[in-house]
Amino acid sequence: MDALERIEQQVKNNPVVIYMKGTPQAPRCGFSMRAAEALQACGVPFAYVNVLQDPDIFANLPRYADWPTFPQVYVDGELIGGCDITLELHASGELKRMVEAAAEKAGALSGGD
């Protein structure tokens, strides 16, 4: 499976995923740290991909959704944006609503509840 196919699978199989430099517990850049903190504050589990540990993902992710920078946050299969947009959505309360809805939808689709 090539990198774009792996990205497609990760985005489609996780209600919320952040492509970041480092991990939520050990971010390797300030933008990734702030975006991950905003997601953590929502209280909904999310997946992450450390782009520094996967050169193929690092090289190909900007082509996937035509977004050149990291981090990239996907909710319900759609790119919502990078750090600035994620922080704006968090400040308005919209991020929490979005990730909760995506998690609920994924739970309903997988037979949860």
C-alpha cells in the first residue's frame, strides 16, 4: 500500500486523527503541541500519526488534501485545518461539538451503544 492509500485508510478509519510532529505526550513543535492540546481538551479520544517517524507520510500528506503544513487535523474524514483553525474552533466550542459528533457517528456505525 502506498503512502496516499495509508493516509486514506487512517483518515477514514479514525473519527478524529491528527498528523503531527511528535506525539500528543511528546510533541516536537509548538504548533503540533497546541493543536493536540485543543483536541485533548475536548475529552474525546483521537488517533495521531507522528509524521517524523514516517518519511513517506511526511512527504505525501501535503498532497493528500492540498495542505502544505503540519499539523493537519481530520474530523469525520475531512480536513478541518492546521493549528490556527483548530485553535479557533476550540475557542468557539465548535471543535468539541465536531469531535463528539464524529466519535458518536463512528460508535453508531460500529454497533456501539
